[in-house]
Amino acid sequence: MHPFVGVVMGSDSDWETMGKAVSILEQLGIGCEARIISAHRNPTDAAEYASGAAARGAVAIIAGAGRAAHLPGVLASYTNLPVVGVPIGGGPLAGVDALYAIVQMPAGIPVATMAIDGACNAGLFVAQMMAVNDAALRAKLEDYRRNMAAGVRAKDEKLQLR
């Protein structure tokens, strides 16, 4: 059984955002699975997914949700794995409602919360947690940051040449 990260969203419309977490995890060589599970429309599936995730090899769950945004908290209530919530933008409140719903978890059921549409950072955050005990992954994260810095320098150089 290989360790993996669960990436869960409440709707297929969330894929545009949550796919960024999958992309960064894959880029770093971290196994992941993407699922659509609704805290409201199929809550039994949400409970089963979260309660069985550790036994299947999951090391963390990244959960994205918009509007009422209950999915991250519901999943967290059924597992002791770290859960990272990603508020999905959109709707009449532009994702602020989702941000508040995810960040305001009651004491005892923590959910780490990223920025609205912050799925890339959710993937990086989980990778950083995993890298605490994995030197090879730490090196990949260091390369990621070096490449990011080099990209900024290249853009600056291009701007200076105009």
C-alpha cells in the first residue's frame, strides 16, 4: 500500500480549482486520488470515505467546497488524518462564505484552511508535512522553490529588456 493524498470536492464544477492540488502533488511525485463526494447529497459516502481513508493508505485529505462548504469539516469529523480545506470561489459572496465556513471549525475538529481557490497551496502544504520525514521529497520542494524563483527572475529580465 503506497501512501496517497485524497483530494475531494463536492461537485465536478470544483475540478478547475481542485485539479491544481492534484497537479502539484503529481509534479512532486506524491500519489493522490480525486473524488467527488457531497457532504449534503451523499453524506454516507463522505463518512465512509473519511473513516476508511487511513486504512487505505491516505496520509491527508484536501477537501474543496463552495458556498455552505461543509465537506472539509464533515470529512475531518470522521478521521484523525490532517484535513486541509480549500474554499471555492463563486456564488453571491465570491467564496467568502465558504472561507468562513471552513475556517470557523469548532474546537477539537481542526481543518487547516487555505485561501479562496488556494488548492495549489493546499497541495504544497500537504507535501511540506510529508517532507518532514522524507529527504527526497524535501529536495523536490527545494527544487520547486528554486525553479519558482528562477521564473520570477526570468520575467524580471524580460521586463527590463523591453
